[in-house]
Amino acid sequence: MAEKAIPLVRMSGISKQFPGVKALDNVDFSLNAGEVHVLFGENGAGKSTLISILAGVYKPSEGEVLINGHAVHFASAWDARAAGIGAVFQEFSLVPTRSVAENIFLGDEPLTGMLIDHAAMRDRAQDIFNEMGFSLDVRRQVLSLSRAEQQMVEIAKAIHARAKILILDEPTASLTERETKELFRLVRNAKASGTGIIYISHRIQEFTQIADRITVLRDGKLVGTVGAHDLDHNALVEMMTGRAISEIYPAIAANPEPEAVLSIRGLKAAGVDGVDIDVRRGEVLGVAGLVGCGKSRAFRAAIGLAGIAAGSVTYKGRDVTGQPLAKLLRDGIFYLPSDRKEEGLMLGATAGDNVALATLDHRETRGLFGLRRPKAVNRLTGEIGARVDLSDAYLARTASKLSGGNQQKILFGKGLAADRDVYIFDEPTVGVDVGTRAALYRLIKQICEAGKAVVVISSDLPEAMNLAHRMLVFSQGRVSASLSGDEIAEQTILKAFFHEERQTA
């Protein structure tokens, strides 16, 4: 009888205690050579802590880590890298003022005599990107790159280091469809060469394409490990949340007004080619399409975040074409951006202060001569915090220190505090776990059933389908389909993703 192969990684009885919280509690995890092992769980489940221990960032409070059957005790991330572990975290470890090539070869620069051979370094870096199938000028400074490009540089660093254990933490969060396909090709190639890959993602639809095994964590504990061929989406969500998927999407009552509160006609802008859109109070308008289809750009142009080349925008019967966003916000439109860190939050301020900003024009928070009433502001902020499930302790924390899900709750809190007529949610649950999604969906239900107009722009098709009363599908800058009721079906929408014909919206 053949001996069972020794796992590339075995983590046994791993616990990690931080002040006031046990992040991991007796977790077992293994990774085989030539395997993609997915770590799945809600924010705060312990996924990041577990991979940080393997990557040498943290030391376990209890438990043992073995690489190729040998116990290891990493004193630092450098020790882990030397042992063949390459980690691509959500927060990148690049030097912004250095070039792409310099970042890849940092600490391992090719030399000619005593001098760095920059030409050889650039050539080797370019070879790595050619192997990856990703086009990038290796002479560019990292600070000039998009987030997707920076992520590819991190992966290139791991490839150059010949990592035999590759950790990818939410790698597709900022990638386009084409870039995601290229990443999956890279993962398959690495797997074929014997590399073991730990892959963290909230996107269940990705698992069937690349995963061999899936391990689920909840509240710092191991729930179970299943083979990808046994994957049942509903069962996986239930393992992660302790709830059935039927509890994730709430039934939202529709009571649409006949007249549109926001009307867009013949809109042309960068990436948008003449679209008509009506947004009505009392319903959720879902907007779907592939990355780069123009769905977000159309609404950003309509509310003054991008230039308009042609067309008109009417709000509450008034022509507001080309008006600045600040005025439209004051007049009753709320926009939740897809990039919360760049556009949505003051990361250096507390969660409470972020929410309080939305109360600036509230009459109840103003006293004599229009001066702010701190007690009224604090009371209102606390009430909003309770509605979005952010305790006083979380409201007092700096926004940058909170998880992605809690940061998104801050943005929803700002929307509730502002009390607008039209709510435009652009990728409302990007980078958010299923459990937090359910809470955000319930808030969307509350907003819609209060008679507000709601727009949900989403690249997550199940999300758009399950929330929408009406749906617009975008393709190549145009509205390719306008659907409602039973017409909102997966196959119909997928066909419309690739159609160019415009339909009445």
C-alpha cells in the first residue's frame, strides 16, 4: 500500500489570542502540492489571521505549523519568504516610488560587478509578465499603476521568488473579467507546476473554476472542509453563516410611482452611448452588465461625477443636466461609490464622525444661529449606528481600522442619516461577506419600502436579480435589455450582456 503523501503545509491546533478576542480557536488546515485550497468565511472568521500566521506576520498562541513535514517557527515574514511562501494580501507591500522591475527584484537585484544591472532586471521582469500573459511597462513607477496592475506586480514578485506556497487574498476584487481569466490561467499553471495555492474569496462562483478543496471558518473556528466537486452553494453559505440562503435576500415590496423621480434621456459620456433610464420611487432598479460595460459611468455622469457629451437629466421635473454632485446631493440624491476607500470614507476619522457628516443639514442638529448641537448629533449618530448594527464601540473606532463590511455599513449609515429621495448604490457589497450582505440587503428593503427610489448597480448577477423589481442590462455602453417581473431570468440577462441593441428603458 502506497504511503500517503506528506502535505506541503499542515497547520494543527492553531489558536491566536489578541487582547480581548480569540481570533482563532484550535483550527486545523492543510495544503497539498499542486492544489488550490479555498479559505471561505465571513469577515472576522479568522481567515486573514490564519494566513498571516503561515506568512510569518503573526506567531500562533498555540498549535504547530509544518512545511513538508518539518516544524517551522517563523520570526518574520522574511523567514516565511525564505521558506518558499509568497503572499499577496489585500494591502500590498510595494514601494510606490520604485519601478515595477525594482519592486519585483527588491533585495535580489542582478549585479554586474558591484553595480545593479538595470537592463537585465527590466528584461527579466518583462519575461515574468510575458509568462503571466499580462502587459505592463516594467519601467513605470508603482504609484502610477491601477490597483489591478499593482496586484499583478505582487503576483510577479511571488513568481520571481519561485514560491512553492502561494497565498492569494481576495485576488479578483479589483480585476476586470479579462484580468480575472488571466489570473485563473496563472493559478492553473502554478498548480500544474506543483505549487500549492491558498485562495481567499467571497465569490462562490469562482470556486468551481479553480478550487480542489474548500475550508470554511466561522467565528475563529473550523466548520469543515469539503471537496470542490461536492460543492453545493446553498450548503456552503449555510456553513459560513449558520443561515440558509433563503434568509439572505429579503422579499422587497414594490409600490412604484407612475412618474420617474430621476429621468435620463439620450445620455452620452465616456463609455456611454446614448442611454435612456427612468428611476421611480418605491422600487429597486437593478443595473447589471460585465465590467467596463458603462453601467456605473452612466449614473456617475448623470449625477455630475463625470462629463456629459450629450443628453439630458431631469430630477423632480427640473433639468439638472451638468449640475455638480454637491448640489444634487443637497437636493435629495445619495450616491454610494464602488470604491469606498477612495471616494466614500474619511479613513482617518471615526466611523461616528463619518456618519455625523451626513447630518450637517438636519434641522434637529442645529441650534441658535445655525450652530451644531453636539448632543443632538451624537444621539442621531447613535440611532443610525444601531440601524446599521454598529455599536458605540465601533462608531468610536477609526474607519481605516474597520473591516470592509463595517466600512460599508458606515456608508449605508451616511445614506440613512442623509434621508434622501433617490439612493444609488454602486457595487454595494463589493468585498463584503455573505452575512454582512444580508444585513445590507435588509437596509435596502427598508429604504425602498419607505417610498424611496433605489438603484442597485452590481457586477454580482444573483445580487442584482434577487433585489430588483426592474432591471437594465448594459452592454458596450448601451442598454441592451430592460426587464421586469418574470423576465428577470439568468439566461435572458446573460444573453443581453453581449447584445448591442438598445431597448426602451
